[in-house]
Amino acid sequence: MERKVIVRADDLGYSDAVNVGIARTVHNGLINNVGVMVNMPTTMSGLAMIKDAGVCLGLHTVISAGRPLTNPKLIPSITNPDGTFRHSSDYQAAMAAIHDFVDLNEVVLEIEAQYQKFVALVGRQPDYFEGHAVVSDNFVKGLEIVGERHHLNILRFAAGPDSPSVLFKGKVLHVFMESMGKNYNPYETLKRAALAQYNDGYAMMVCHPGYLDDYLLQHSSLTVPRTQEVAMLTDPQMQEWLERQQIKLIKYSEV
């Protein structure tokens, strides 16, 4: 019996090297879902690399990298004095202290701006809608507000008994995202995700494929695992294994 698994690549637009890595996994690998960061300087070049590839494109909403699309003076709770977004470490520290400094009205302004930018760049609504690297109740509420406003397909956080999960189109997507773990092996992660069986939905592996450049090394704590994921996702032997196991990698539009 054929199993269905979702595998997606996050962070298109983060840097030139990330774009190259993602493009390779789209054209020569397993990726058919790509999350786009619309606020970054290399977003347009990244989109050009995968133009007409037929992949699902999601809005990977950002409030912890690069600069906002909204005037920083209007969203002081999530920006630094120099106009850049606050770093993900700020949000992590706030979560540990049970203090959500994100102002709901402010974050809704920025999420809306990023949604409008996505539509302007891509020419349509995103196939899926979620957030990048931040755990904040008000950020999640802001995503829900903007998502419901525009009738978007939101990936909603859910409490799973066995694994982290999200709700999407009435299905539970069980999340496999282990790139920050010690001794990460993307081959093993994808195989476990692919062989998992769920009655309520699908397994979903979240990847961050890419190569390394100076911008990424200065701004992201996730480095070498990105290159490991490119290697795995473009490995013909991985494709052959999936075929032997009768595993189909599906798009979010197929859920």
C-alpha cells in the first residue's frame, strides 16, 4: 500500500547560497513544497531559480531575520533600534521567562504586509501559511488573524501525544524536524517519517536545505545540517529507496 509523506524546504530567500541549495533540491531532488521568506534581499532571485518548477509555495512568515516590510517605528516590539527584526534568541529567552513581548496589533501589521508581498511576487495566494523559527502566542494569534482574513490554508499548532504536530485542512501533520539535534542524520529522519503510519493524517519532514555563505554564517545558527539535507534530498539512492517502499512525496495542495 502506498504511503504519503510531505517533505518541505524552508527559507527560500534567506541568502544566495540557501537559494542555490533549495533550487537544487527542487530540480534534482525530492522537494515539491517550498517556504518563501518575502522580506529578504534575495527573495526575488530565489523565486526566479524555481520558476515554473510546479512546486507548492508557502508563505514562511518572518519576524526574526532581516528587515520588516512595515515601518519599524510602527512595530517596535519586534524590531531593534537599527530597524532590523529582533533575533530568534530574544524570542527564546522570552518564552523561557513566560513573557511574550510581541504586540499583537503590531505583528498583524507585519504579517499582513508579508502576505501582500507574497501575492505581489507570486501572483496568487500561498499554498500554505506558517511562521519561521519563533514561538510566541501573539505571533501565532497574528498568523491566525491574517490567515482567516484571507481564507488561507494555515498550519495550526496542535498538541500531539507522540510527536509535534500541526493541523492542516482537517488533517494532522506529524512533524519531523531534527536538524538542530546532535548527530543529525537526514537520511534516518526521512526514512522514519516515510515509514510512520498515522490514521489521522501524514508525516511531515521540515527541511532547511542550502549551502553556506557569509550572510548565512553571520545570521543563522543552522549551518552544516543545511548542506547535509541538500546531499540527502538530491541523492538518487534516497529516491530509489522511496520508490521501493512505495512512498509518495505529496504537495500541500494534495492534502
